[in-house]
Amino acid sequence: MVIAVYPGSFDPVTSGHVDIAERAAALFEQLIVAIYDTPPKPLLFTTEERVALMKKALSHLPNVRVESYSGLTVGFAKKVKAKVVVRGLRMSSDFEREFEMALMNKKLAPDLELICFMTNLEYEFVSSSLLKEVSSLGGCIDGLVPDHVAVALRDKFRR
Ligand code: ADP
């Protein structure tokens, strides 16, 4: 059985993330969406909130599990016996960062493979940070995040 891990900050989960998770879940027997608890960037949602939002967003996928983790992604992947790390790629800026990380992870864990999914054209411009900015200014983000995430964002920014 091939287990894959899809790691990220997911602050919060967007429709772009859901699309990648759905496509990866169709390819691997088990997908573990791994929510990094302390990414090196300011967070809007707590780890528990990010996990709960992700669980609801992916509840239609029976072979997907959502967990939080701390420390190295390769350490978490080893713990859950994953052979593959899944990431999503938007534009060239994602590529440079992912390439750098992939080479470092290969050095740390030579047996672990990285598989990158190209973004769906619809979500090319969708990022958690942009959606948080638009939502904080009262802009409409319907369709770019699951409905319950749009509600959670509105709640956070309610003035
Ligand atoms: P991180 O902080 O690890 O980059 P993110 O939550 O921003 O975490 O993203 C997690 C993964 O999902 C990354 O591989 C990122 O490139 C990918 N991703 C983010 N947004 C999209 C999108 N709209 N389409 C495809 N992949 C995406």
C-alpha cells in the first residue's frame, strides 16, 4: 500500500488545496494531509482550527486522514510510513521553493519521493495569504474556499 503525505500550513485550506488532495487521493491508497503546527510565518488560525477546517473540507474522501505535526516533514513521513510527499505547484515562484526543499528532503530522506501536482487553472491565483487579505478587506471569496472556510474567515475578520 502506497501512503502519501500532503504537508502544508493550510492557513486556511483553499479550493486549490482541496483540488490537489482530491487528485492525490485518487492516485494513492492512503493520503495523510499533514498540517504543520509552527510554519515560519504568521498564522490566522490555530493548529486545531486548521485541522478542523481541513477535516470538514475533505470529509468526502474516505482514504484521507488529517493530522497535525511538528518538526521535519521527512520525520513525520517516516513515522506514518509514507513513501511519497505530495505538493502543489502554481507559478515559477512555487517551483524554485519546492525544488530547493525537494533537494534538501532528498538528502535527509533518500527513499522518500516527491510528487508535484500542477495547479488547476481555476486556482492558479489562489493562495491562503491572498484570500486572507481580500477577506480582511471585506472582499468576496466565494468559490475559492469551501463554504465553511468562507464563514470561518468572515468570523475572524468580523468588526
Ligand atoms: P506551505 O506553507 O507549506 O507552502 P501552503 O498551505 O501555502 O503551505 O500550501 C501547501 C501546498 O499546497 C504547497 O505545495 C503549495 O504550493 C500548494 N498550493 C497552495 N495553493 C495552491 C493552489 N491554488 N493550487 C495548487 N497548489 C497549491
